[in-house]
Amino acid sequence: MVESNHFTCQNSSHTTNREENKNQSYSFSIVSKMEGKEEDVRVGANKFPERQPIGTSAQSDKDYNEPPPAPLFEPGELSSWSFWRAGIAEFIATFLFLYITVLTVMGVKRSPNMCASVGIQGIAWAFGGMIFALVYCTAGISARKLSLTRALYYIVMQCLGAICGAGVVKGFQPNQYQALGGGANTVAPGYTKGSGLGAEIIGTFVLVYTVFSATDAKRNARDSHVPILAPLPIGFAVFLVHLATIPITGTGINPARSLGAAIIYNKDHSWDDHWVFWVGPFIGAALAALYHVIVIRAIPFKSRN
């Protein structure tokens, strides 16, 4: 009986020792894991600061260096294939833009009523959708800071593309094209030229402001974890502006688009209002550029260390 009790005590002692060793091992494991987690937190905190600078304080030179402005004239680019292919891309893009959009306008106007066609919403989608597709396809070829030479070259190629695009639509249906207005921009009856000019200024401001914001290289550098598909907001801005201003001016916001349709349509009343579709977009674009530089980027107020 005594031996039995002695054996039981020994077993209990061994069990207690094993439990103590197990507890010590478990405690050591917990401490090691906690230390590891603390190390991870410390490294992670250093790698990804919890507080990010916002606003103008984020606009430092640590994450992005402003590229130098393009030279006014760059003679060397005239011998570069990238210069000429960019102009060809602008021509083709504007040609396709006018072809699809003016053909859509003709389809709506030849319908007995708006309900029998895609209506204003469909026209707006045609313009916005084509801008989305064409920016996606050509931005990598022709989008860059422009010298004066390249800017003038783009203007000429876009105007030629617009004329050809509207001309092909007229070639499909010459009589209907002239009878239905040819997709030319005019100030609608009931609106003054001043109202049309204001609509073009604001509409172009919305478009150019969106373009600057969607393609801002500094924003992409600072917020690289946020993917930005630039053609989408640009196309959507065009869609919204068309919804608002088609009843007023037919929506120009692009002098090349207005010029191409006006030349092929070639009626006096379209030329009477044509200045609106050059002056308005130029003013709207200039205001959007100033707003982006001064307010959004705050470039004149950046502190230089």
C-alpha cells in the first residue's frame, strides 16, 4: 500500500514537471511570436507610414520631379518617325471620331421622333464612347508635352481628319446630309451667341480639367497604389457635357470637330456661329489649365527646400 502511494506520488511529480515544462515552452512561444509581431509592426510602420501628407504638403520633390517644359521649337523632331506617326495617329483618330459621331447624329435626325432612335442620350454616348476608345488607343503615341511645332502639326492633322470623316458621311448620304444639318454646330434658336459661348467655355473647362486630373503624372507617382484608367473619366466627361449642351450648341468643345462638319456642310448659318466654337474652347481650356496649375497643383506656392 505504501509502495502504491509512493508510485502515485512519483507519477504526480513527473506529470507536474511535464506540465510546467509545457507551460514554460508555451510561454516562450507566445513571447517569441509577440516579439516577432512587434518587429513586423516596427518594420511595417517604417515602410508604410500611418500618416500620409495630403494637399500641398504632399507636393514635394521627393516622389516626383517636374519635367522641363518642351522647347518652343525642336528642329530635330522633324526627322523623327515618332513625330510623323503621332500626327498620323491624330488624323486617324479624328477621322474615326467624326465618322461615328456625325453618322449617329444623322441617324437621330432622320428618325420621325426621338423615341424611334437613340435620341440625345445616344448621341452623347457616341461622342463619349469614341473619346474613351480613341484616347485609350492613341494616348501612348501622341500624348506628351508639345513644342509649338508639334502643336501646330497636331492641329492641322486633326482638322484634316475631321474634314475627311465628315466627308465620308456625306458621301454615304449626300442629300440627307445637307437636309439634316450635317452634324454642324450652330447656336440653337432661342439662345443668344453669348449663351452659346458660355456653354462652350464651361463645357470645355469640364473636359480639359478632367484630362489634366486624369493624366497628371505627379498624381500617378504619389498615388501609384490607385490604378487610374485615364480614358474612362475623359470619355465620361465628354458624355456628360454633351447631355447638357446638345440642346444649346450641339456641343463643340473641339474646334477641329466643329470645323470639319462646317466645311463639309458649308451653309451660311453654320459659319455665322462658327467663331463661338473656336473662341469658347480656347477660353475654357486656358481657364482649366490655370485652375489645374494654381489650385490643384499649387505650383506657384510650392516651398522649395
